[in-house]
Amino acid sequence: MIRKSTISLLAIALLAGCVAGPDYTGPPDIVSANPNGGFVRASSEVVGTAPQLAEWWLLLKDPELNRLVEAALANNPSLQAAQARIAQARASVRQERAGRLPTLGTQATVVQGRLPGLDIQNTAPPSPGAPGPQGQGDNLSIYNVGLNANWELDFAGGTQRRIEVSNAQAAAAVANAEDAKVQLTAEVANAYVSLRESQFRAKRTRVQIELQQQILSLTYQQYQQGVLPLFPLGNANAELELLKSQLAEAEADTAVLLDALAILEGKVPGTSDEALQKDFEVPLPPEQVAVGDPAGLVARRPDIRGAERNLAAATAQIGVAEAARFPKLSFMGILGLGGTSLDDLLDVGSPSVLAIPQLQWNFLDFGRIDASIEQAGSARDEAVAKYRQTVLVALQDAERALARFGQQRAALAALAQIKLQADGAADLDRQRIAAGAISRTDLNRTLRKQEQAATDLVRGKAALTMSWIALQKSLGLGWQAPVAG
């Protein structure tokens, strides 16, 4: 009686559909060091309003940059590979969900065999010592054509946990693709701004070379006249050679950046040269920048969401491992036509039916399941650590980008003052040479300083814009959630 009650309780527990393993309760909380909940390094140029614009590059108001980003998002091979990984993950989800349902197929079976000692034709046993026919009753023939079905009941929730794993991995693949968009758009914008800076630097260096060649020519004339010794002539020539090397560096930077942009667009290097030859100013960021707060960053950044989904998958994997402790009940059934002769295949009035239930319970495995559960638990602990590390690095990126952005604003203001003073000095020297107070050599040196100040100012603009781009990247901008249909 006790044995029957135990079996009944076990059956009820199994049919209740318990789900093995811990339920996922979310990632660990990581708070900001700022008691107000904002970023520590935020300056007066940034506001706590949450950034709303997914296409942040539009704020730079550069049509050529917009075209490049759109082309990269449409044709970049790395982004296409990320989309393919999403398709793979979603197919895995469908596969796991289909595992809950029975499988139905067709089968045709022919069995021919000879089993010595088996007499399937004579029902009565032969009398002792009586000789029997050899090789007749021990032949076996079976023919069957029909349907077969298999179904495994998920008592412990192992299949449900596997579906949870696949769903989480699919969501992580989506987050990784969105993170790839963040990385790609920032990389395109950085390369574009660097290209405009190198093009401007090359243009201004050519002007300086022309001015320095005039200085060298005038210095050589004075040397021939005996007014100057050889030493100033050597200095003027050395400065000219230095400018030529700077021009070669700027031209090489331009070529490298053109190729980089072509690759980001999914094109062969060299195909974007003509489209990017037109002069554009280095774009500047807006006056005020919305950054939100660390909590919004954690919720928005795709790499953090990907790490969180990996943590959810690792937690569900523990349930998959623990489900192996419980019994498994499966059914196999065959419905068809057949028998011991080919004529039986045509006898629709006598179908063959076979039902095979199977109960499997590995109650003795010498610790294999325990080791598997321990392994899954350790993988979950690793996922927790990776999530925390991802969040900490993301917060570090944002705080560092904010600090750099504030510093570049101050540096650009100083460079603008230097440029203003250089312009004033150039205007004054033009008046002085008209009055005969200075030589052409003196004016050219002043004009060279003016060109260098202009070059430094554009370099400062590029540095400011790239620090702003780094800030947008650190905030996790550059992707857009799909619109619900």
C-alpha cells in the first residue's frame, strides 16, 4: 500500500510540471558614485536630459557624413555578419520550441533474417529425438509501411529552460548587432573628421611651403650679396624640408583615411576618393549635449544589454543541467500495414499498431549530473562577473569621454585666441610692409605663423568633434529599436 502511494505521489509531482533550476531575477545593481545619480565628470556644457536622437551624427549637420554613415549601415560586411548571427539565433529558438511537440514521419521497413533454433511456423514443440526440417522455420521476414511518431514529455522543465537559453542568446545577438552599429557609426564619423582635418592640414602646409620657398629665395639673394652668412640660409632650407615632410605625412594620412572610409562602406579601397575630394569644413558639435545619467546608460548601451542576456542564458542553463536528474518519459508509436509477407502490405483491413512507452531515469551516474550542474553554476558566476565588468567599463568610457570633451572645449577656446592674435599680427605686418617698415621675409614669417595657427585651430576643432563622437559612443547611441508593427 505504501509503495502504491509513493508511486502515485511521484506521478503527481512529475505531472505537475515543475521547472528545474533557479529563476532569473535580473542582473546585479551598480550605482553611480555621484549622490545625485548623475555623471561625476559632467561639466556645464552637458545637461542631464536623456539623449533621444538615435542618429546622433545628424547633429553635426554634414551631408557628406550622413551619406557615408547610411552607406556603411547598408553595406558594411561586419554588420551583415551580425545580422546573420541574429538569424541563426532566432532559428535556434524555433528549433527548441519545436522540441516540445511530437514528431511524425513515414517509414518503410523490410527485415530478412535467419535465427537458428527459432521455429515460427510450427507452434508445437518437436518431440525429443525427432528430426526436423533444416532452415525452414528459423527464417524471419517482416514488411511494414506506415507512420511513426515520437514524443518526449518534459516533466522537469528542461525543454522550457532550453527555450529560455535560446531566447536569451537571440536577444544577446540582437544587442551585439546594435552594438556593432554603435561602433560602426562612431568609426565612420571619426575617420571622416580625421580626413577633413588632414585635407585642411595638407592645404595649409602647401601655402606654408610657398611662403618658405620665397623666404629661402630671398635669404639666398642676401647671402649672395654678402648681407647674410651661410647659417640663415641653411636654417631656411631646413624649415622648407620640414614642411615638405609634414605635407607628405598629411597626404599619407588622407590616403589612409580615404581607404578606411571605403572599407567601412563595404567598398574596394580607392573607390571613395573622388566623392570625398570636395572641401568641407570640420563639423562641430552642438552647443549643449544631452547625456542623461548612468542608470539610463546602463539600460541603453547594447553591450551591457548583451552581457545581461548572456547572464540570463547562463542562469537558465543551470535548469537544463538540473533537469537531467529527473526521469524522462517518451512515447514511440507505429501505425501501418504489413506482416510476414509482401501480400500483407495490401491488407488494409489488418493494420499493424505498435506503441512503445519508455521511462528513463539515470539515478546512478557517478556524479556526472552533479558535475554538469556545478559547471553551469560556475558559468553563471562568470557571466555575472562579465556583466559587472561591462558596466564598469561603460561607466569609465562615459566619464572619460566627458572629461576629454570638457578639456577639448577649453583647448579650442585657447587655440581660437591664438588664431585671432595671429590674424591681427598678419594684418599689422601687411600695413608695415606697405609703409616699408619690414621686409618681405618678415611678412612671410608672420603669414606662416598665421597659417600654422589656422592649422592648429582646425586640429583643435577635429579633436573637439572626435571627443564628442567618443561621448556619443560611450552613451550607447547610434542604433534604433525596431518599430512595433
